[in-house]
Amino acid sequence: MLRKFLLATVATVALANVASAADMPARMATKAVPYIALYNWTGFYVGGNLGYGWARTSDDAGGSAKLNGVVGGGQIGYNWQINNLVLGIETDFQGTSERASATGAIGPIAFATTERIRYFGTVRGRVGYAWDRWMVYATGGYAYTNVGVDATATVGALTGTASSNTTKSGGTVGAGVEWAFAGPWTAKLEYLYVDTGTQAVTLLGVTDNVRIKNNIVRAGLNYRF
């Protein structure tokens, strides 16, 4: 009799455990992990920039000068992203206050000259490596520079002035880093070296061959479409 009672008790407990297990969900619910899309650099963009330039000039007479000043302008370009590789093309136009002045005298004639970079522009390719919202890149291509010379000569109460400028093509190379900080907005920091070779500047019938090597550091802001 005791044996039958024990068997019945064990059977009852087993059935209760089976029923309890049947009431449990078949699988524990898992919390979904939200998908965060990586930033895509592909598209057209426009923007502006502001920076500083310093240049060194040399001429046929063996003279040299150091020009420096503020640089600012705008740019437009296109990026095409392939995995982490970003290929692009960009063109920009820059106004500049880079200049250097000198004074002197030849006998009774006092003179003052100002050598300046009036503007320059570039058309460049860009090759970058992106990881999400950051990109580093190298850049290089075509450049042009407009160089001007102003001169003032004074003899007693008489003063005469003359000005001349010329534009010359050359090349540029550089590098930069860009950050996508808010939606389509990106910010960049960039260095460019611009060399447009020797430029012939004629002033008062005298032609001087001037070479300018320009260095630019600038910060920019772009809006991507």
C-alpha cells in the first residue's frame, strides 16, 4: 500500500512539472539592437573657407620677399565613396591679402613697392580614406595665381604711381582631414602648397620674372546635397 502511495505521489509531481514547463514561453524574448547606418560621403557639396597664407618670392635680380596674409573663398566638389575609399574632385577660388612692401631711394628718387597675391584658384582631385564620419585625404592638381606689383616714386613734390599684374598657371598638392558633424554639414582643415612657376611682371617698361611658392592653411565648411 505504501509503495502505491509513493508511486502516485511521484507521478503527480512529475505531471505538475510538465504542466508548468508547458506554460513557459518557448523562447526567451531578445532585445533588438538598433541598426546605425555609417555615414556616406557620396554627393555634391558647396562651401566656404578661411585661412592664412605665407609665400616666398624670388626674381631675376636676386631679390626675395616674404608675403603673408588672410586667405578666403569658396569651393564646390563631388565625392564618390567605395567602401572606405572616397574619390573626389574639387575646384575653389580664393581672394587673398598676402603682400610684402619695401621702400628705398635711388639718388633723389624715393620709391615704395608692394608685391601682392591678388587671387588664386585650383582644380584638384582628392583621394580619401573614411571611417564613418571622419575622413583623411590627399589632394593635388591644377592651380593659377594672379600676382601684382604696385610702385610709387617721389621726387620732391612730384609723385608717380604704376601698377601691373599677371596670371600664371601651375600646380598644387596638399592634404586634409574632414568631419561630418551634423547631417549634411562637414568641417575640414586643409593644407595646400601652390607653385605656379615663374611669372613675368612688367612695370614702367621693365620686365621682372618672379616666382612665388605659396603655402595655405585653411578651415572650411561644406554642405552636401
